[in-house]
Amino acid sequence: MALVDHLGITVSDVERGRAQFHPVLTALGYEVGTEEEGGISWFRGDDTEIIIFAPKEDTGPHVHGRVGWQHLAFAIESREEVDRLHGVAVDAGWTVVREPKLYPRFNDRYYASFVEDDNGIRIEFMHNPPRES
């Protein structure tokens, strides 16, 4: 059982959100859960459910670095899979924030990429294998 039951994300347009989130989430193994006017959810076994919602009012896009959402990092099994998922996101219209690369400031094994959707929602695909003994 996941400690975090679900993650709700408000997007400016649910259909555009679907176009950007669906390819990425299904590439990660998620399936569509519920679809209602104003929201769509995706689930993957006992992992945290991800839901996008329509806004109650237009407040403009999220601005990275301000109080609130920072980013969501998905732990990925290999560097090649990070590269593949990065490509899936870019093909779905996500903007590249950082191309896939090593981040030695974290450790010498940390490989990641960062992308943002049209709303400024940032996700990371990261591979951080354990240090070999």
C-alpha cells in the first residue's frame, strides 16, 4: 500500500493535460482510472494515484520556485529508460528543462532529466542505483 494515496494536480485545460500526462503516465505503467467532467485519474497497482483537475478559476500557470509545487520525481530502472521517458514526454509536448545527464552534485550515479508541461508542472525521471559494495 502506498503511503501517499493520490496526488491531485490542477491544470488549465483537462484535455491538454490528458494529451501531455497520458503518454508519460502510460509509459510508466499507469492506466486510466476515472474520467469525469473536470478530472482524469491514472493508477498503477498500489502506487500513488495521479489525478488532474480543471481549475475553478484561471489563476495562470504555476511558477517553478515559488511557494507550492516543486517537482515530482519518478524513480526509473535504468539510464536508457530515463532517456526513453524523456523522449515520450517531449513528444507529448512537455518542455525540456534539463536534458538527461549525470548530476554529480547529488552523487556519481544520479542520472536524470526534467520536463515541464504547459502549466509549469515539473517532473523528473531519475535513475539512482545503489552504490556497489
